[in-house]
Amino acid sequence: MTLKRINKTPEDKFFSNFKAQNPNGTWDDFRNHEQGVLYKRLKQHICIDQMYLCAYCEIDLDCENEHEIKVEHFKSKSGSLPGGINWHLEWSNLLAVCLGGTNEGDDYQLPVNLSCDSYKSHYEDKNKVIDKDWTGKILLPLTLPDAHNLFVFDKGTGKLLPNEPYCNSISIDGKPAAETLDIVNKTIEVLNLNC
């Protein structure tokens, strides 16, 4: 199954403390805080919550090689507005993801072979996306049903497709069921899950 529900455990105290002391802090501020030791601990916590699976494509994340794992901001950091919620440091906004085709040494044509958050970033730039809060526009693994059938695989093409009958019968993120099919299609497009 693609895009399993993620059940996040409470954030670490050290992260809460950093946010309280740095309410306008950036993700880079946190990553560099205490030589990155707390960042590594937080990243491990996120990975454990996800059973070391990419939040989007569900490939195994290599717990032995932390450089093969990125922390994704579902609501893109660059869309965080002054005076609003700081998306850089919002616990519910942080997901562990694969490198999405950006591995050094890989010889794949880009951006067509990017996926997950790597393609999402490309998509935002290419389409000049202004509202980078993806809630209700693409699937958020934190709000998915525990078990779902939103996707099917076309065995002939190997493509991931929406399961139309199921999508038309289920409400996602408080949206009417009539919108679920569009949300699932948009998820496949924005994350390039068929690359």
C-alpha cells in the first residue's frame, strides 16, 4: 500500500524547548543547534514513528545511513508566513522521506525521475505555487484512515492509479467524498509517484 497512516508520538522535550526559546527559528537554526546532535535525535524519532518507511512512497529508509533520509515539511517551509504558525518547527509538519531520486552518483534523467518531496519542491517551483500549505490538496499521511484502498496498481503499465469507486465513497481531511478522487490524483502528480 502506498501512503500508510502515520501515527506521530509526542514531540521530544528538547524540540519543544528549542521552539519556546526560538519561536521564529528556522529549520536550519534547529539543524545546526548543538552541532546537529538534537537534529539527528529528532530525525530518528520521526523515522521510528514511521517504522523507517518513506512517508510517501514507503521504500525502506536506511537507519544505518542517516544521509539517505530527509526530513520533509509537508507544508513547505518557504510558505511559512511571519506572525503565523512556524512551519519550520511544527512537529505535525515533519515527515521522514527518501531522497526521491537525488542520490549522489545516480544517473537518472531529472526532474522526470524525482519523486516524493524532491519532486514536490520541483513542482512548486515549476508551477510557481504560492500557497504551500498542501493540506486538503494532497494526501497527508497523518490524517489517512488506518486502512484504506485509495490506490490500485495497473499491472499492465505498473502505474499507481486512484481506486475510483473507493475514492468516491470516502471523505478525506474533512472534504466531501466527491473531492477525494481529485486529491488522490493530485497526490500522484505532485509527488510524482509514477516515476
